[in-house]
Amino acid sequence: MPAVDRQDEPTTAVPTATPRTGRVRHLILAMLFVVTTINYADRSTLSIAGDSMQEDLHISSGELGVLFSAFSWSYLIAQIPGGWLLDRFGSKKVYGLAIFVWSVFTMLQGAIGFFAGAAVVLLFILRFAVGFAEAPSFPGNSRIVAAWFPTKERGFASALFNSAQYFATVAFAPLMGWLVTAMGWEHVFTVIGGIGVVLALVWTKVIYAPRSHPRLHKSELDHISSGGALVDLDAPTLEEGAQAEESKGAKEARETAAGKENLRHIGTLLRNRITLGVFIGQYFINTITWFFLTWFPVYLVQERGMSILEAGFVSSLPALCGFVGGVLGGWLSDRLARRGISLTAARKIPIVTGLLLSTSIIICNYVTASWLVVLIMSLSFFGKGMGALGWAVMSDVAPKQIAGLAGGVFNTFGAVAGIVTPLVIGWLLDATGSFDLALAFVSACAAMAVVSYLVIVREIKRVELPGHPRATA
């Protein structure tokens, strides 16, 4: 696709604050951060409202664990189709529609109190629908970062949008705790869902592919392109233009062939040591994420005797540390890369260091003071944030021809943790009446994530598809 006219303007038109490269990519990153914040606020609504809902709707701990897992069942199922849709129709259209749909389903959860006899079933269905709609979100984030950021800026960019999951708790857990106390748990869903609907409209005015952005100057395009950004990731091709004229039979044959090719690509990713190790690592890292997203507020209320309002505020403290750790991990990784250290070492140093810190969560089983528990949880989540560079690594290693599909497979492994973690912890609570084994389980998963990156993943480099020309970083 030819560059837009604005890109041919003289370099003197570039904003004076950063005359060399411009800052449009930073606006794109800010939008990803805001959207991902709302994404995780939607996911955590049930964890804040859960204790009150258990009382009002007579939900057991086991049933609550099933409800916590409902999101991840559909999230897992839809990952690979979501990645394919991103590759097929582009990030702007697919992701924007996803934001609107998941926000509407979040709002509907506020109405289940009117159906008390079937509340558990209806809530499971709605949580399932939210997970299905959110499936393209992180593969979409990864694709957009790969398209807009050069390799040596990609670690920080990926870490920033990933750290939004912690900022979501910082920004919204106190608000949601107040909504439960002052207005009722129903309004947690309606308020957070309503914000998402508005954000979906903003998305259409902010997000563009690099070559299509009306405010992008040639100097910034050249900077990101020469640094390894995949600026043509969503560019239409002559082949796509011809697809509108092909016959129905030819279209069905092409789509069947494309489906078989995707299966071959998935097989290639699963057989490759680099991508398989990153996938397995993401499963174990997401176990920590889903403990904090689902059972952590319940742990504070039921195990540590806090009120729901207190739990909402206290939950924000470890999340704030996770946010700081996430930004620090991305910054450190890019700094190491710019200083000439290999990309493999630059990514692995913060990942391994952070995840080793995350194993400290098990110490909470041996202390009684609530302030000390919060301190240990904060250290653990700081480490998790620092080590959660999986999306940066995926931007580094995913074959450029299937960046969305690779992100979908990667997120599928993470979604499995979103299913297993709430169910296992719910079962352990019903069986033992204590969170002790649950915290031991989370700590062990953090240790296994370290093993994945040290033992399975060796060199971090872009994976090439058989029969395709060598891809640049």
C-alpha cells in the first residue's frame, strides 16, 4: 500500500518534542494500555462481587470456582479462531468489535439477581460469553506492538500493555469495593461494562495500521520500519482484493486450504523448542495471574477477616507493585538489549529474576500479621510483573506471516491456567477449608515457569515457517 500523503511532508512538520521520530506510536500504546486495563477490570468484577454474591445467591466455594473458570473455557476455545480473525481482517476491526461485545455481556451480568433460581447457570453463560469476546485482545495487542514498535522498544511496549492487568486492580478494585458496599454488587458489572462500551467507540478513532494512520509522518514510519517493526502486517494485498471476485466454490476451496495450512502452522509452533517453551511458561505464569484475579480478594475476606471494602483497597497494593514490576521488567529488558547484550539474555534476566521472587507467596502460610501478608503478596506480584515478558518474547519469535495465530496459541496455554487455577483452588478450599495448599500450588507454578525458560527455551529469535523467506526481527 502506498504511504498516505501526510507521510511525504518535510521533516520539519514532525512534532518538535521528538523531532527525529515522532510520537504516534506512543499514542497507540496508550490506547492499548487503557483497553487492557478495562479488559482486566471486566475479568475481575466477579472476584470483588463474589463474596456478596455467594451470600445473596447461595453460591458455594466450589460453584464460585466453576464460575471463575467459565471465562477461561471460552477464552481458550476462541484463542486460535480469534488469532486467525486478526490475521484475516486486521486488528482494528476485530479488536474494536470485541471490546464492544465483551462490555455488553459484562453489563448483563448485573441483571442475574432477577433470576435467582437460575443465577449460577446464567452467570456461567455470561462469563463464558465475555471470555469468548475477549479472546482476540492479547493477540491483538501483540500484533499491534509488532507493527508499531522496533525490536529494541518492543520489550517496554509489551510490558506496559501487559502491566495494565495490575493497574486495572489499582484503579478499579477500590471503586468496585465501594460499589458493592454503597450500591450493591450488581452495579460493579453495569458500571465497568458501560465504560467499555464508550471505549469501543474511542478505539475506532485512535487505532490504525502504521501506513494508514493520518497523523504518522515519514520520519517515524522510517524509524520503526528500519528497527524491525512489521509495518505491513495489516496491509491489504492484491490477493485479498481478488478474493471478492472469486466464485463461491473457489472461495470454499481456498478457505479449506487455509484451514489445513493453519493446522500445519500450529504443528510447527508446537514442535519448535522456542515457541513450545514460551507457551508452557505462559501457562505457569498465568496461574499466578488467575489467583490474583479470582481468589485473592476472597482470601483476604475469608482467610484474613477483612471487609469487602477493605479487600478492595488492599488488593490494589500488590497490584500496584505488579504494575511497577511489569514496567521495570520491560524497561530493563530493552536497556540490556540496547547495551549490546543478546536478546536471549535481555529477555531472560528479568523473567527468571521476577518469577523467582514470585515463589515467595508460599511464605504467607507461615505468618499471621495481615500487614506482613500484604507485604509478601506485594513482593510476589512485583516479581510476577517483572517476569511477565511473554508477550514481548512472542513479538520477538512469532513468524510474521502468522503473528495473530501464534499469539492465539500462546494465549490458549495461558487460558488453560485460567480454567485449572480457579477449579483447583476451589476444590482445595472445599476439601481443606484453608488456602495453605492453594498458595503452595501457586508458588510451585512460579518455579515451573522458571524451569520452562531456563531448560526448554534456549535462544530467543524469530521462528521461520518452512518454505517462507527469512523474516527480519
